[in-house]
Amino acid sequence: MKRVGLVSLVLSGLALSVLISGVLLVYARHEHRTQFRAMQALIAERDALEVEWGALQLEHATTLGYLRIGREARERLGMREPERADFVFLRLGLPERSDMRAQ
């Protein structure tokens, strides 16, 4: 009789161990999927930031190029921004409204 009780106790313990390991396996897989989705989101964010960084580097290089050209024009060639008095406005030969009625 004691032997049957001991065997049932061992089998119950094994069944409980299998049940607990199954639950832990399901939890571990769920946690893995959650972490994998988070990692994929971070990878996508990293890729977007790398694209933005490349665009910013290109913009920076372009801006520095314009600044360098402006500095060279002022220093080496003696160029300057024109004053308001330096502007000359030309009126194109478009007929005025009074001229159009006469035709």
C-alpha cells in the first residue's frame, strides 16, 4: 500500500513538473516574441535615423560649400553684396492698358 502511495506521489510530482515547465515554455516564447517585435521596431527606427543623418550630413556639406564660396568671393575676388542704389530696374516693352485700347 505504501508503495502505491509513493508511486502516485512521484507521478503527481512529475505531472506537476511537466505542467509547470509547459507554462514556463509558453511564457518564454511569448516574452521572446515581444522582445523580437521591440527589436524590429528599434531596427526600423535606427534605419530611419541613419537616413535622416545622411540627409543632414549632405545638407551640412552643401551649406559649408556655399559659405566657402562666399568667403572666397569676398576675400580673394573683392566681391560684395550690392547696395540698394546699385540696383537698376528695367521696364520690359509690355504695352500699357491705354496702348492696348488704342489698337
